[in-house]
Amino acid sequence: MAECHPVGFQWVMEAKARGAKLIHVDPRFTRTSALADVHVPLRAGTDIAFLGGIVHYVLEQDKYFREYVVAYTNAPLILREDFHDTEDLGGVFSGLDAANRTYDTGSWQYEGGAGAPARDETLTHPRCVLQVLKRHFARYTPELVEEVCGVPRGLFRQVCELVTENSGCDPTTAFAYAVGWTQHTVGVQYIRAAAVLQTLLGNIGRPGGGILALRGHASIQGSTDIPTLYNLLPGYIPMPDARRHPDLAAFVEAGTAPKGYWGNMRAYMVSLLKAYWGAAARADNDFCFDYLPRLTGSHSAYETALAQLDGVCKGYVLFGENPAVGNADAKVMRLGMANLDWLVVRDFSLIESATWWKDGPEIETGELRCADIRTEVFFLPAAAHTEKDGSFTNTQRLLQWHHQAVEPPGDARSDLWFTYHLGRLVRERLAGSTDEMDRPMLDLAWDYPTKGGLAEPDAEAVLAEINGHDAEGAPLSSYEQLKPDGSTTCGCWIYCGVYADGVNQAARRRPGREQDWVAAEWAWAWPANRRILYNRASADPRGRPWSTRKALVWWDPDKGEWSGYDVPDIKRDKAPDHRPPEDATGPAALSGTDPFIMQADGKAALYVPTGLADGPLPAHYEPQDSPFPNLLYHQQRNPVRQLLPSLPDNRYQPSGDEPGAEVFPYVATTYRLTEHHTAGGMSRWQPYLAELQPEFFCEVSPGLAAERGLEHTGWATIVSARAVIEARVLVTDRMTPLTVQGRRLHQVGLPYHWGPNGYSTGDAANELLHLSLDPNVHIQESKAFAVDIRPGRRPRGPASVALVRAYRRRAGIDEHTGTEP
Amino acid sequence: MGIRTWIDSWPVYRQLTGSDPLGRGAAAKSAHSERLTPRVATADRVVKSVCPYCAVGCGQNVYVQDERVTQIEGDPDSPVSRGRLCPKGAASLQLTTGDARERQVLHRRPYATEWEPLDLGTAMDMIADRVIEARRAGWQWTVDETRTRRTLGIASLGGATLDNEENYLIKKLFTALGAIQLENQARV
């Protein structure tokens, strides 16, 4: 955090100055470790074993927050008799269809069904969630953590004690992770493991608690909320599925929870369709639901690259992203682009994704020839944040408006300008078309006011559309006002209120020093300007803060309403003893003790019966490519991980005890540095930053340097089954060798900011990666894989391809390697 | 210049008699440095902004003089950042005004070995034509006899560095075009 979010880290230091203990778990020693009370180096890819070990400690020592757990979680619910845990089935859950890599989740459900699940408030029933958890994590002992993660048991016990001592009625513990946690074949289950632990400890919905994702782009949270993602519509409404959602009614029924705020799905969806298609969206045409394109599977950027290789996807637009070096298996991304009809690159400088056709790695190896590449490329310079109005959503859901300071230079334009005018030009060309295919474009509500000599669309008008308005055109102030009948419009229901009273709430800037610690009048947080989600849980079931020091919101019996520092995450007048009528649905079905208002039962899920592809509980599986066998289960890898086709440039490696695994004996992980940003498009062209970190390097321990003859400041060649790259060598004690399963393990640290262009240059670490993805969210496993490392520079030209092929032969790799369920 | 002024202008004298015994501040000022002002002092206006790098969301003050950005500093008002910027945020001035920024549209024709400059309006017209063509080429009314009403002909990648309003228009436009292959850094 001190490396990648240094300014945010000042608050960790403030907490430390007040007595907080800081634990840093990371394979490498960083600026964060230097300031931490405890640094815990562990083997990359073993966090579920580590977190599961803490869960085991909490359950075995009865350190969980019992009152919180009984009142606010699903711990008392009883599972069906036909549920079988990984402990019973050699590392898989009941319902596995191994051939198709899917689980049937029928047996994961509660006894009595979701509507009236059986309960045991004493938490002693052998099939209640708490007891199932105890059995599931029974073997996640300190001894096992030591063997799997390489963390000595004494150090691990210290972590367990610090976490549990600092959790309870008064103290709280927060977990902060950079999004590396999500980049594993079990990425979602990493987060789930932290969620199980934090829920058991009562650390969710409370000040100083939570599981905080430290995201790495100015509006990566916003681009998830208002998604440029294939599977979502704004506000986490799913994109319709061709088979399951033939019409609006089916879509709404499938997405409506019996209880909680997803009960209002129809209001959110109809209001969105009104924002998209305006007057054309009417009740008698399903509000244009049929205009939405439908999904039939996953269409992540990796599948899109495959569609480009297949010739199906012909045109590609890049908005400030650099897949030629920034995506896993970067070569496959470039080969996909080399098979396009046309490519549009919108960026500040000539990034690698704009120039691969003339100077990419495949030109050097001779695999591609510039004069043979058909792709037509348009480079359009982009406007900077100082040259346009707009809002970023930061990592704590805070929308902050940035104002335009000057006009963009030359041909540079905002992406708002590009998108609006592209839509306008396409609509002009399609005008008069009677083809049904073109109706969604012709009926689209696309009249945005523009201003100035460049005809820049008014960003605040777009914000107003996102916020929504009523039938009279008056801005809405809350998603509670949204209607299912088409009388309201709203472009993103969770952002409703950001333009309340016609005022840009995201532009509010009352100085922090003039406000209390919540600083509610600085910008605007979704939803409803609420700064801590699920904050009803910061008070006990009767509505009293768990402790005076950690008071956030509380029930005021005299006023008959919730009061406090933050906007309460419960209807203001809903008393703690409120019990809904039996026939209530949606938000009205939430009781006064249901803090988790987006959950279908109002409770935090220690166990997840529905919604996950790879199990109701986290289980440790080894990464796709790992030098070690799975000590916990017979099952080596996540049985339902998503594998992309084993193309020649996407070969997987043997693991653990499989023959050939010894060819790639070292664990590698990728990460960022303070001085650079993601794939470098915004940092490798800045002289100050290039001077601070002038070229690509790898970090290795003195032990590994001695073992492989690597010299400090010399060169190293790093090889996987996909690629070979070279890096300058940094020999440093910051990379701690670990003892894992009785042998010494060295890890290789690879910052991933580089490519050949710009002032600061080097090979891209992402060349080494494979395309094996988390099955829930389709994110690649870039944080734990296996490589070989040797001294010297990599071969040039065709010899570089030959080296990778030779490694594959030595390891016995073919298209089946590593693809077993 | 009188004697008094002359003596007062002698740094060692000021260092020995004034409030700056270490000679690191007022005592060390020369007539030249006396007249120096920070470049932000003469700015025509200060525009409130937000750092474009990571998702902490540090406040920035953008100083503008003669319609040019002359300096970018941390905003002390921000309860998020209290005026601090990291090395990247502090390099925002280079990011936004540096000469590494391209200012012209470039075009690479199929099979060409070099870029050529292209007029922005022409480029937009060409892109609009190609979007329509690729959209039609990749159109799928049905897949396995189930209605999909979509195109796989066009795709986009990016959004994590953009504004919410930009992402909103991109999603809206591409959805109306029938394109589903929209992704950004959140899943990479």
C-alpha cells in the first residue's frame, strides 16, 4: 500500500500513531513492510491456506464475535443432508460435473430452501453453517500453513493473535488488498476467505473494519459501477442472457430477490431502459428490452482476442488501455490485433498497442512481417483530465468531479467527445434505415448539448442522465424514488442522488478540516452518500453502538429514527425491533436487524449457497502453474477454473509431482512500483518517472543469485512455457527465501510496467503469463506462476522462439498439459 | 543606498542578528531571490481537479496562466489526501503538458510500414463507416436458434482511466450497436 497507494497509506500511519498494529503479508519486503509491525513473506498463490488458517484459529479458540455472528450472519442456517464438503470428496464439493467444469449447486442449498431455511440459534447442529465451517477448515492448522505457505508457525501464531486481539466489541481489524488478490484461478475465493474471517470477527459494516480493495486506476471503480464490461449493465444489473431472459418479465423475475434492494430490480431496469431509449421505451414494447444484445457465454478481453484470431471480431477500439503489454499472454493479444480489419487507439502517446505492427516482439522474431499485416490503425490523441469535465469514482466509492482547466491541444479530444460524435455520425449514416437491426441506434436517446469551438458534450448533462429524473424532468435524489412503470429514468441506479436538486454533488469541496472525520460534504459516495456500507452492523441488534469509541450510526428511541455520523444503511424510521409482515417483499421484507440489505436474506454469508461457480466455501488449490503439489487435497488445481484453448502460445506447465514440473522450479509474481502506473502508458513517457525507474528489472534473493549465477545489475533471462524475457537483476534481501514442503523456495519478483516504447523501457512481464482464469469473474492468474531464470540476455530473433520451444520439449509440454479438471 | 540598508543587505550580519541563525531562510535571501515568486503566484486561476493515476483520488489544484497549465499541486482541502501527491501524481504536469503527448491523428494503412497524418474529421468519418461495416459483418440475430440480436464484429477495451460520463456513453453506444465485447482493466 505504501508502494502503490502512498497517499492513502498516510491514514494507516495515522492509525499506527494511535496504537494500531500493522501486519504486511507479501512475498517481497516493500516500503509497507518497512513501516509494519510484522512482515510476513509467504509463497505467492497460497493466501487461502493462510486466511483459512486464521479462520481455523478463530473457530478452534472460540474467538469469533458470537452476538454479531448469530444476529447478522447465516451461521445458524442448516444445510441439506446431501451437501458434501471438500473434506468428504478429496478436495471437491458435491455437484461437480468434472467433464464440463461446472458445479450443480443443488446440494449446496439450505434445508427447507431459501424461503424458510432451518435454523439452529445454538450453532451446535452438525449441519449448521458454523459447524460446517469448523470441519471444512479443520486441517488448516499452523503446521499446514507452514508447509503450504512457507510461514513459520510462530510468526503465523503472532498474526492470529494480533488479528483476534484487535477484533471484537471495541477494536476492529481492516484487511486491505491490492487487486492482486483477484488475479488467481481462485481469485473470488481469496476475497471470500477474507470475508468469512472478517464476518466471524464482526469486522464488516464498522469503522476501522472491512475488506478494502485498493484499486489502481482513477476510475476503475467507476468503470465497474458504470461498466465498460461485457457482463454488466450500469449498477450491477446483469446483461441479459439469451436463453434465460427472453423478455423483460423473465429478466426481472430472474434478477429479483425476494427480500432486500434487489427486490426492486424492475424499477432499476425500466429506469435504465428509459435513459437509453427515452420516449421509444414504452410499457407496450417491454421498454425496448429486446434492443439489448444478449450473452451466450463469457466475452472477456481474452475471448475477444480469440475472436480476433478467428476473424469474427474485425474492429477494436482501445480507450486508454495497452493490451499489447498490459494483458496476460501479451503475444496472443498482439496476434489478435494483427488479424483485425481495423484498430482505433486512443491514448496520450504512441503506446505499444499502437505500434506493435512496426516494432512489436513478433517483428523482431520474424513471426510477423509489417508488410503482411492487414490491420488498419488509427491513432487518436486523447485529452487529459485537466482538459475535460467529468467524475472519477475512487476506491472508496467516492465520486469526485474534476473541472476542465484548458482546452485540449491539437487533435486531442475527450473520450466523451469521441463517443458522442461517433454515435452521431453512425446515426446520421443509418438515418432512414428500415432494417430492424438499426432500430436501437435510431431510437437511442442521443441528444447531448455541446459547448465551445470543439463541440464538447456537456459532461454535467450526462451526469444528470446517470442520476435520473421523474416524469416532469425533475432530478431524483434517491434510488428509493425509482418506479417500475416507466415514469422515472435513471442511467445508473446506485448513482441516483449524485445530481440531487440539480446540483453536481460530486463537485462539493467543503475542506476536510472544516468537517468531522466522515467528511460527508466532500464529493459524493454511492449509494446515497453513504461512506461505510452495511453500517447498520456497527450497532448491536437493539441499535446501540457496539462500543462508544466505534459508534457510527445508532437508533435514537426519542426521535424514533437512526442517527449518527454516516448516512444509515437502513431506512431511517425502521426500528431495530421491526419485524416485517410475512407477505412483505423487497426492501419492505428487511427486518430491523438485517444489515446486509443487498443480500437476499439480509445476512452476511459465511457460506454461499448460490452465486459462486467454484464452491460455497474457499478451498486451497494450487495455482495453474505451480512447482508444488497440493498438500491439502488430492485435487491439485481449481477443478472448474476457466481455461482458454491451449493455443501454441498459451501452453500450460506441469505442476507439483507431474514430470517436467522441475523445469520451472521458481515461483514468480508480478506487481507495481511507486514510480510507474499499470502497463506504463501514463508513466513511461514522463521524464521524472523514467529517471526514477529507468528500466525493467527483476528482484531475486542473494540465495537465488548464487544458485543461478545472477549478478546484481547484470541481466537475467526468465522463461515460461509461453515466452522468454530479459530483465536487469536486482539482488536483494527483500526477496525472502522460504521453506515450503521441506525444500528451499526462491521467488522471482517482476514489476510489470514495461514495454519497448517510451523513455523507460524493457520487456513486458505479462509475456510470461498463461490464460487460465477465475471461473466467476474471468480474471487471469497473473500473481502466481512458475518460471525458470538464468543469467545473461535472452536470445534475439528466431532463437528466442526456439528457446521457448526447447523448454516446452524438456518439460514434455503439449496441448493437454495442465488441462485436467 | 544608506549605510543601514547596506549593512542589512549583508547576509552574515542578518544571520548573526536576525531570527535565522543557521542562514537557511530569510538571512540567505539576495536581492534576486527576494524578487522571486512561485510560478503559482501569478496564475490567472486555480482549477479543482483529481489525480488521474490510482484510485485513491487525491485532490489536485491546477494552476492556469494564459490558458496554459503551469503547475499541478496537491489540494490541501481534500480530506482524502490533505495536499499530498505521490511521485506519479506530482508528475501530472509532465503527463498533461509534456512533449511526449501526440497532438495529431495518425493513420496506418493496411500493409503500410509507416504512419501518415490524417485529418481528425476524416478519421471520424472513416471510423464511423468501419463501425457500421464490421457491425453488420459480425451480426448474429440468433445463436443456436435463440435470439441474441448482437454483433461480435466490434469490440472495445478500456475505461478504468476514463470519466464515469465517458464510460456511460461508451456502454450506451456500444449496447445500442449490439456490441457485447466491452471490457476494461477491472478484469485484466
